[in-house]
Amino acid sequence: MADKPTKGLADVVAASTALSDIDGKAGRLFYRGYDIHDLAGRATFEETAHLLQRGKLPDRAELAAYGEELVRGRELGPLVSANISEIAEKQKPMEALRTLVSLAGADDPDKDSNAREANLAKAARLTAQQPLLVARYHAARTGGQAPEPDPALSVAANFLLQVTGRSPARREVEIFDSCLVLHADHTMNASTFAARVCAATLSDMHSAIVAAIGTLKGPLHGGANEQVMKTLESISPTGVAQAVRDKLQAGEKIMGFGHRVYKTEDPRATHLRKMSQELAEATGDDTYYRMSKEMEEVVFETKGLYPNVDFYAASVYHYLGIPTDLFTPVFSISRMSGWTAHVIEQHADNRLIRPDSEYIGETDQKWKPIDER
């Protein structure tokens, strides 16, 4: 008799990858062998994207060339540009991004090729365009106009400029850049798996990324950081402990805690907690940081759960001036580097991903004509 299937494919190895690895017991995350603690705050997002997509941390010449490729890749095609305003009127952020990336595929000059060079070019364009799509969408829905990206600025600096409408402080850029690095890849999570399943059919990169965005849209994958912020906003700063205990006693889930893989603290949360504290002190309003710390202590005391990457990301993004309903789109800006790298890797050594299933329906059914049913 065949083994019983594992619910949610837990612990099932679905693919081989050289992109990222997790040691859940020790709470460690690696990108191509580099510990996230060594990369966060040191490597820029551009360096990290190059590492994931092209296999190595770039030297100065390679980083400059990749940066120029990102600048060229920011230009949106005519189909996307013509439809952003209408999409912004009718669709919520993640729905809009799903649609806009699909339209970007029609505009892409390499859309008909899955060759390595074409995939590398598309990966750079998608990485460059995603923050611009989020910013342009936000401007369109609020009746404004996002500033044009500055070719001299990084991905992080340009996004903060375009979304907030002000020139960000140097330290704000550094912190947001670190956030992008921390979210860049995370082994075979749901959206990455969806992208690889799509790519394994030899579908194109944009289709695979649409599959990933559609998967990230689901509240059990993306959206936790947004829900954390909504929770913080919904409770009194002086009643955090009681509010958390009431929710837990009622059987409600506190978003931002626990992880399928990590058995100790998520290493990304370690950095985000410090960033939240630093930004709270810099703004002169530590309300949400203090509330987060208290919430963390109560949840650990009550349930023994550690915060994951989403928990402190919420207050960090809030302090940076990013609208709450753009938190998950910001996740997609970062994860675009990892998603595209996984598509490149899947196409380079492809086999159709086709798991088996266990049939649990009726057997030996006998057909009857419709008048006898």
C-alpha cells in the first residue's frame, strides 16, 4: 500500500535548488551559501538580486553593469502604461499587480524565449519594474502622480521617493534596502513553488510570476504583515496584553507568529525588530514598537511562539511611510528577485512537476440513464 500523503506536502522535497536553504532548528537562512546575518545590512538589494539571479555576488564592474540594466529595464511598455489608471480604479493592490505583470509580459521583447539569456534579461526587467508598478498604481488610485525614478538612486531609494513623495533619509533607505534583502528568497514557499510548477511546463517567466503573485495574494501566504498592522491599530496601546489574551482565548490567530519551518526565532525577525526600534526612536513615536514588543512577550509566554518575518516588518514599513495595504506588494518587490531566479533554475534543468494524489472518492459506481437517477 502506498504511503499516506503528507498534508500540505510538509517535509516533501519537491525540487533541488542552489538558491536558498534553511536550518529550521538553528534558525538560519542562507542565499547561495551566504548566511542572511552576513548579507543583511551589508549587501545591497541589487547585489542580492545579482547573487540569486546570476549566481554570484558581483564585483564593482558587474554591479555597475547590472545597475544600468535595471535602469533601462524600468521603462514600462505601452500596454501596461495605458491601463494602470483603469486597473487602479477597479482592482485592489495584489489583484492589480497580477494583472499588470501579465500585461508587462505582452510588452516584453523576450516574451517568446525561455533561453537563459532571455530569462536573465526578463528577470532584470521584472525586478526593475515591480517597484515602479506598485508606485504608479498607488499614485493612480490616489489621484496623484509618482515622481519619475532617478537613475542615480537605488531600487530602495526610488521606491520610497515614489510612494511617499519625499526624498527619504539615508538611514531610511538603508533600512528599507535591508528589508528587501531579508525578503528576497525563502526556499520552497507557496508562491515560489507555484512559480516553479508553472515554469516546469515550459511556460514563460511572466506567466510563472503571475502564478506566484496570485499565490502570494492568499491570506495564508501574503498579507500577514498587513494584518499585523491592522491588529496593532485596532487595540489600545495600554491594553495590549489583555487584547492578545482575549484573542487567543477566543481561538483567534495572532498574525505574525510561528513558522512552518523555523523551530526558533526567524532570523529575519531578529533584524526587523532592531529596525523597528531604531525607526521608532528616530520618529519620536515608539507606540507601535512598544506594542509589538509587548505582544511578542505575551504570545511567547502564552503559546511559546516566536515572531516571524511579517511581525516586525509591519511597524518598520509603517514608520517608513508605506501605506498598510501596500505591505504585501512590497513583499513582491523583494521576492521578485527570488521568484525569477527560481524560474531560471527550473528552466535550466527542467522536469515537469507532477505529484501523485490519493483518491478518496466513491468506487464502483454504476451508470444509470438520466430518467432512472
